[in-house]
Amino acid sequence: MSYYFTIIGTRDNPLFELDFGTSKIGGDGIARFRDEAKHMNQFIVHAALDMVEEAQWATKELYLRRVDTFQNNHIHCFLTGGNVKFMLLMNPDPAATTYSAYQTTSPPSRPATARQSTTMLAANPTSQQTEDAVRQFMFEVYESWVKCIMNPFYQVNQVVTSPIFRGRVATAAKKYL
Amino acid sequence: MPAPTTATATATTNNNPPTPLDFKESDTIPLPPPKPFQPSLRHPASRKSIYDRALSRPPSSTSLPAFAHLFNTLITYHHAKSASVSEIEGRLNRAGYPIGIKMLDLLLYRQGGKAVRPTRLLDLLQFVHGVLWRGLFGRAADALEQSTSKREEYMIVDNEPVVNTYISIPKEMSQLNCAAFVAGIIEGVCDASGFGTEGVSAHWGEGDEMWPGKTIFLLRFQEKVVEREEGIKAAGG
């Protein structure tokens, strides 16, 4: 079970990136994406921005729920008032996800991971439990985000480099996901 | 056959890559190797960062004289740098713009779990008229009107803008309205929420005896915003 979280600015430019694993049910909080997933995640999230633009005028909610899926990846989005997108990609079993027909030599999925994933949030990404957890995570990140942009030296679409912000997001991830 | 051998030898010498510059003999000085990266982030003594501050409204509001002093400094600075009234207004507008972008998210955050993004033109105007005005000045604006002639123009009226409290305009600049700063804030809110404007400007509402300082903020939205609005309306949204 691995997550990839990114913040996208108003010009579809990435402002912040973080990948992490689950901390629930014995998870160690480390992302287990395969090597090729590193760039595929960015690609999949970028493709999901189209879905966000479709959804953003249909609902007044800040949290847009699950906007897109690809293979085994589920993308949830939170849209701030300033049109900045928080995108969370979750993948229950990254080792078993095929991105292309090309076979890569990756270590086989550990049976322990497979057994765990059935009880985890992303095993059932449409469930209310998952939506609630992601919603709480997003609102916690939103709080840090507002504090970040309240910095008078922060300008729109500037990349966020603060290690404290990174720490706050990681803490929220550990708490809810 | 000695001649060709010599020729080959000469050619080989000529093809040699040029010898690297010897810094000892030339008068150029090589750059020192780059210093190892040192993070320049500094923490205050209390170890508290901007992320430890609360976002909820402080119990006491900001002091008006302190604001008036800062605002006066801002106007003096821009007055000294500009040649015309419209340039001062433009500069004040740009000074307010980033505040609007930030205010939008701050106000949405303060609304808590029931916060909604303004997705319709009327929602946005009511947000500016009510929530934004209350957040900035502690009261709602006095009127919200739509232009009768142009469908993309809206007006927000403030009978007594608090930013103009201590400002007197010299006669030769009677057109200047320093609430252009507030107009910039409004423009920032509109732009950030996806309602692009052709500009928001502050005008004196003339001929009102009861409110001599009456100010009208004119919001001109882009054509595509109005078209999108009508598209949503047609789709029954």
C-alpha cells in the first residue's frame, strides 16, 4: 500500500511532492513503488487533472473525492479556493501493478503485503471509510497550506520547499492513511 | 621513402588536441571549488515557525491608526514613483492583488467543514460582498448591483471605506481613490477563484450628500467567464 501526494499549482505546475506508505496495521510508512512507477505516478496524476477540471464546476465542495482511476491506482483530489490542487494517488499493491506490457524484473509481491492490503483503506477505494480518511488528511494539509501561503514572501505558484511543511504533511499522512 | 613518413608525423602533431591552459603561467585565476550546501533556514529562539501559529481570527482586531500609518506609507511611496493618477491607482491595485489571493483561502479555511468554493458568479459576488468584507472590515458591503447595460459588469458599493478614513485628496488629483487597494484585493479573490476579470476599479460615487466618501467598486468580468456561467445555468447547475 503506497501513496503519492502532490500539490499542483494554478498553471498545472507541481509545487510539492511526497511519497509515503501506509502507517496503519503494521505498515512502516515507506512507499514501495517500483522504479518505473516513479515517473508513471506523475504522469497518471497529470492525466487526472482533466477530470478535476470537469468536476470543479459541478460541485461546490473543496474535497472532490475520487476523480480518476488507472490500473490499480486511485486518485483523490482536493481543490483549494485558489484553484490549487492537492492530488493523492493510492495504490494497494504497487508491486503487482503493470504499467505496460514490458516485463520488468521486480521482486515478487510479498505474501504479507498481499494479505495486509485486503484490510487496508485503498483495498476498497470507494468505501466511505477511505473517503473519510482522505478527507481528514486533505483538510489537515489544507491547514498547513493556508499557513504556508500566508507567508508574505510566498507568491502564487511558488514551489514549497519548507522542511516544516513537508513534516506536517508526513505527520498528517501517518495519522490518517 | 623518407618524405611521406615525415609528412605523416607532421600531420599527427597538428591533429593533437590543444594543450590545456596552464593557470600558473596565464593571468587567469581558477574559481574556488563550490562550498558544500549549508541550509540557510533559521529558527527563532522559541523554535516556533509560521506553521505553529493559529489561523483562527485573533480576539482583538487590528488597530486602525496602525493600519492608517502603514497605508499612508504605501500611498506616499507609490505617489513618489508614479507620474499620473491612474498609475498610482494601478500600483495600489497591484499591492492589494496578492492579499486577495491569500484572503480567499484563509476565509474558506475559517469557515471550517462547511466551506464551499464559489463556483457561480452570484456566489462569488456574495462572497466578496459578505464574507470578504466582514473578514477585512468587520461588516458587509453596503450594496451589490448589476450593471443595467452590460451583463459582465457588477458593482459593489461601500458608503464609507475604512481605508479612506484618514485620507484627504488634493484638488488636482480629485479623481484618485485610494480604495484602489481594496479593488486590487477584490481582483485577487476573483482571479484566484477562477473568475478572471478585465480589472476591478474604485470610483467615487458622486452626488450623494449623505455619504461624501461613497465608493463604487466596478467589477468587469471576462467574456469567457460570463459564457461559462450561462453554460452552467443552461445545464441546470
